Amino acid sequence: MPNDFIEETFGELDAFYPGSKRKRRKPVPEKPTVEVVPWEDEYFEKFINGQKVKLYTLGSLAKAINRSPKTLRKWMEQGKFPQSPYRMPDTVGKNGKTYVGRRLYSKAMVDAVVKIFASAGLLHADRVELSTHRNLADKITEVWNEIRTTETN
């Protein structure tokens, strides 16, 4: 009986702020784990040395590493991320303006970037500061060069 009396009397004590009649906020539930976004849906089939290869756009690469395409373009402009090894041909619009072709990446290249980002702990990070990960672009460039030599030979 004493336990019930104590629980009855002081049970809701933690529900209020000390010295206040205002109730405490309920704890915020943890963020759910980040689910893997399917990035392999949109691709172009192109021939490289007579072999049909699926090539993915910058948007697919961005989805695979949980970033926006705009962020990757900015990193490329700043030299923090390597340029695309493959591109679609340039096109001329109706107004005479030349549009630069799309950046394309093979599946092996996208998988390599995902693996490098995951090993650096950046795959599900909210913010990536590439100035602290300076060797990241070098690693990606090195792996992409190896992949490209195997794909083009």
C-alpha cells in the first residue's frame, strides 16, 4: 500500500517543470533510419567500345549519396569533386543557344562514390564539409580513372 500512495502522490511530478504548473514537452522521437533511395531507375544506354553500358545522370549520382544535383555541380565548380568522365553531346536550342550535354556516370562509378562516402561516414550526414575531407576528390578521381580504363579497353 505505501508504494501505491507514493506513486499516486508523486507519479506526475516529472510531468511538470520544477516549480511550475506547466507540463514538460513530450520527448521527440528519434529520426527514423534513412532509407536507401532507388537511384538506378533513370539511365541511358550508350555504346562504349561496342558494348552497351548503362550510364546514369548527375541526379542519379546525387540520389545515391543523398545530396542534391545543385550541390554536386557546385562542388565540381569549386574543384572539390571530380568532373564527369562521360558526357552527352552538346545540343543547340531553337534560339541558337548551345546547351552543354548531361554528365553521365557508369554504375561502377556511382557504386564507388557511394562506397567512398560510406567509408568516410558522409553518406547519411546532414552536412558535408569537403574542406575537412580534401583527399575525397583524389580518391574518387583515382577510382574513376581505374574504372574508365577497364570500361574503355
